[in-house]
Amino acid sequence: MRNEYIRKKIGVAPIEDKLRESRLRWFGHLNRRPIEAPVRKIELLDFAHVQRERGRQKKTWQETIKSDLSYLDLDKNMVTDRAQWKQRIHVYARL
């Protein structure tokens, strides 16, 4: 039996959708914090001088979030309305 069949039968959402939901939930939490919060100061750091390894580069947090936002057709400014944000990023099981 394929995993997709089992997940559909028991009503569990795909893992990649749940991971995207978790990342966007954390992103929303961070962006609702004041700019003076220590966790927000990391956004202001510049890592341009850091040399990355050879080969295909790993995606950064910002690149991953940007692709997640575009996949769900969301905007960064939607984070301020917590109820709407939660509703838009929540993943329901496909039955």
C-alpha cells in the first residue's frame, strides 16, 4: 500500500504541507514581535561576508519562507491579523 492511500484513509495531511504550516506559524510569531526583540535582530544581520560551501547551496530561511508565502499566495503584511493568518496557513486533511 502506498503512503498516500493510508494517509487519505485515516485523514492525515501530507507531511510537506504540515511542515510549511509550522514554518509559517513561526514566521508569523516572529513578525508580530517588536523590532527590538532579540529574535528579530537576527533579521538585520548581514551574512554576505560568510563563504558558503561548494556545490548546490542550501536554501536560507528567508528563501524558504518566500517560497512558502508564494505557494500559498500570502503577503508578509497579513501576519498582523493573527486570526486570519492562522486560518490561511492551517492545513486540513484531504479526505
